[in-house]
Amino acid sequence: MTERGEPTDTRRSLRSRLLAVVLRPDARPLSWGIVVAVGFLVAETAVVLFLGRVAPENAFGAIFLLGVLVVSAGWNFGLAIATSIASTLVYLYFHMDGVAAALFVFLPLALLANVLAGQARLRAAESERRRREADALARQQAALRRVATVVARGAEPAEVYPVAVAELARGLGVEHVTLLTFEGDDHCVVTAAAEVEGTPNLAVGERLSLDGDSVTLRVRDTGAPARIDDYAGVAGSIAERLRGLGLHSGVGSPVTVDGSTRGALVVGSTGTAPLPPETEDRVCDFADLIGTAIGNAETRAQLQASRARVVTAADQARRGIERDLHDGAQQRIVSLGLGLRTLEASIPESDAALRKQVENLINGMADLYTELQELSRGIHPAILSKGGLGPALKTLSRRSVVPVGLQLEVNRRLPESIEVAAYYVVAESLVNVAKHAKASAVDVRAELDDHELRLVVVDDGVGGASTGGGSGLIGLRDRVEAVSGRLDVASRAGVGTTVTARIPVPAQ
């Protein structure tokens, strides 16, 4: 079906091109039309003279309609009427005995051809207008999809801005598209500007005063789209700056976030005619996407800050519990154990039963102390606070029931929140290996560069780990993301499990 359809489409395309050459929606230059009309009259006269010699009994009057049709199809109505009258006069010159035929047959046919060609041109112009509108709408929708894709994947606003202004400029076919952010009541800053080679534009970071009048000021004051069709005579710093760039008109739309107008997306035109009426709607579509990107970024930032506060509060509570256990309950147990040792030393050797009871109490105290020590270590590792991430990971490796190969490349202290998150990534991973992986060995790598701490825990176990399987990986992911990091788990059945955490670190 496709192969049979291709020749048909080709024929239709060729027919459309040929028709567009003859029947134009807009008239060609008048001077060309005069030359063509005279040329056809001369050529038609020559043909009739030649044919009159070959077949003198024939009139060949219809030949003079050819030029009328061509001029009617390609030029304006006035030139077509003039050509029709001229063709009629030439027809009469050759056929003085056919005045009635010329006046009642040839001239009406020529005028009818003019009317029909005019109607055809109007239809062609309407068709061309609709085609251009459809093409513009298609370009607009494609540009919007590209920007929406960037917004949907969670890109930061700084990444969305240049894409939005570039796509809007391409979709509208203009060179000047600017995104401005309002600063207080009297200034705005250029956040992004379309970059067109060879075209001067506002510079990113440029600070402009909102004095006088401008599209930007109107957008800020009304929170609605605004336009200026002619900057000539408009007062103000921005209007003067835009005139210096050769702009004559402009249209702007507000960038709104949570009901607040944060900035303006402004389109400028160097043409003398005002921008089309539909420009506001097109600019608004892109401004809405920019507002969505800003709102999404702020929501993510608020969520991350909230999550970080929750994790920090939990860590502080854990640290407080660990400190209370160490300074309170554990010290009390040590004191009681020493008292029992003193009591045991005072018991006579002959009272074996009493000495045995006291010894059992002392051993129980020792076991309780060990259990509390392990409990407090699980709540918050004291070694982490004292020695940092490196010594803490070494301690975890020594205590693991599965042999650990540790590769440690962390040569400095990190912010406490990062060290705690990294510690629990390794600690929870080693617990999961011991409980579920059935592994014979596990490798732990901790690497630090100027921008990122990278943790990798790899085991040779059965694999099949899932973040939703109750393994504690969900909590680890929340903890890592709370410090702007990312946690990935790869765990194919029979291959083992790899847990990777990447945490950004502040520069030294």
C-alpha cells in the first residue's frame, strides 16, 4: 500500500507546485505583469498571423484568451481587465467583421476568466493562510513538547530557561526573546535571552530599571499579558535600550509561581508591523512551562530541606540517646559492677554459695554492659563522631560476619550529615549481606574527590534484592537523598548485589 501511495503523493506534490507557479495567492510585481501581457499580445498576434496564412478560413480568436488567463491568474484584477480590453481590441483588428462576436462573446469570456481567476486567487490565498497557520501551530506544539520534556524530567530552572527562549524564538520566527526576573519594585534582571548569531540582544545578568513604560513594567503591574505596538516615543530605560537594539514592538507574558508574578517572558520584533494578535497566547504557553519548572524546583528544594531536617533531628535524637546511655546507664552499670567486686572480695572463702551468687550478678552486669554498648553503637556510632568516616568504616569491616575487602580513599573529615549518611549506607548494606545474600565475600569502596563521595558495596551472593522488600534500602535512599545524594541498587538473581551511593560534598 505504501509503494502504490508514494507515486500518488509525488503526483499531487508536483501538481501543487505547478499550480502554485501559475496561480499565486499574492500578485506578482505590476511591472512584470505589464511585460508579460505585452509579450503575450505580441506572441498571440504573431501566431494568429502565421495561422491565418496556413488556414485563412479560421478566426483563431480563442488564442487571445491565453494571455488573459495567464495575467488573470498571476496579477491583480486591474491589469487583468486592461489585458482583456487590449486583447479584445487586437481581436477586432483582425476580425473587423466580427464586432458582435468580439463584444458579446470574446469580451465576456475574458471578463469571466478574470472573475474566475480572482476567485481562485482568493481561495489560494485562504489556503496559503491556513497552511501557514497550521505550520506555525505545528512548530509551536513541537517547541512546547520539547520544553515540556525538559520540565517533566525534573531539570533545574537554569537548564529550562535557555531552552524555552530558544524554542519560542524559533517557533515565532523572531530574534529577540528575553526572560526577566523582577528584583524588588524598581529593577529586573535578564535571566535568559535568545542567542542568534549576528543579532545584538540583551545580555544575561544585565540589570534594567523599571522606570517609564515598558512591556515588562505592564506585566509586573497587572500580572497579565501586555504589548506595545510601537516603541517610538515610549519613555523609560528599557524602551530606550530596546530601541537601541532596533526593536519596534513587543509582547510579554507573566511568569507566575504560586499566584505570584516572578518575572516576564518578552518577545521583541524588528519589523515595523505589530506582532500578530495570537502572539500573547503563544508566549503565555512557554511562560507557564517556565513557571512550572520554577515551582517544581522550589517544591523539590522544600521537600529535600524538610527531609534533611527530619533526618538531622533523628540523628540528634539518636546521638542524645547514645550519650545518655554512655554517660548514664553504662556508667551506672560499671559503678555497680565495681561495688559487687568489692562485695565479692569481702565474702569469706567458706561461704561458697554466696560468692557464687555475687559472681553471677557480676557476670550479668558485664553482659548487660556489653548489650547496652552494642545498642548505643547501633543508635549512633561514637567512633564516627570521634574519628570520622574512615575509622568508622574500618570498624564496620572488622565486625562484619562476612569477610570484607575495604578500599578506602577518604582523606579528610566531611560534614556530619554526609558522614552519618555514608556510614549507614555501608552498615545497612553489610547487615543485608549477612542476613540475605548468602555471600562468601563483600567489597566496600569509599572514594572522595573534590565534588563527590562515592560508596560502592558489592557482594557475590544470590542477588534479587529489592528496595521494597523490607531490607531497609528505602530508608537508606531517603537518608542519601536528604543530603542531595543518589542511591542505586543493582541486584540480578544469581549475580549478587551492588549498592552505589553518590553524595555531593562541599568544596574545601
